[in-house]
Amino acid sequence: MLQPSLFHDYPSRIRRVLIAMTLLMVLGVVGHRISTIIAPPPLVIRTPEDKASTASRMVTIVGTTAPGALLTVNGAAITPDGSGSFSTDVVLVPGANTIDITARRRHSRSAKIQRLIYVHAANAPLA
């Protein structure tokens, strides 16, 4: 009587290992794609600098984000151009002013930047 070989089910083991490896690769690719989709878009504010001081009662916010991102400045919707650049004016009041800039894609988390601008003259002209 012949005893079964130690490797008698070797092809089925190889098949299981290949299936497991394929599933792990597919899960890795899907996980990477999902993290890319939900990652916040890049948001760069060129001007103004944080904690800037000015005599003017108006400041121009200039920056870039991902093209097609949904962008708000202090809650007001701003449309970036085709390359993701944007520019908008914000009216300031004397004293400390907080400017909130938020960008997000349709299914992503939000990227948020806050700028503090101080208007130092009580009778600063609206420029």
C-alpha cells in the first residue's frame, strides 16, 4: 500500500497562496485609491502672510489649490481657474481679522488654512 506523498496536495496549496496574494494586491490597490480620493486637496496661500499687519481695510487673498476644488474664503464660494489659482478681496475691520480658507474635492476631507490679519489704524481707508 502506497502512502500519500507529503506533497500530494501541493498544487492546491500553490493555488491558495496565489489567490491570497492576488487578493492582498487588489486590496492594497483599492485602499490606495480610496485614500487618494478622500485626501484633502493641496491648498497654498501665497498672500497674505499669517499675522500680517496693515493699515488698509482690504486684503487680497492669493493662492492655489487643485483644479475643480470647492473653495471658500470666510464662507463665500470662490471658483479657482483651470490651473487651480485663485484671488479674492476681503474687507477687513479695524483690529484683529481672522480669514478662513477651505478647499475640498467632491468626496474628500477639507484642507483648511487660517490667516490672522491685524488692521492697526482705526480710521484706515478702504483701499
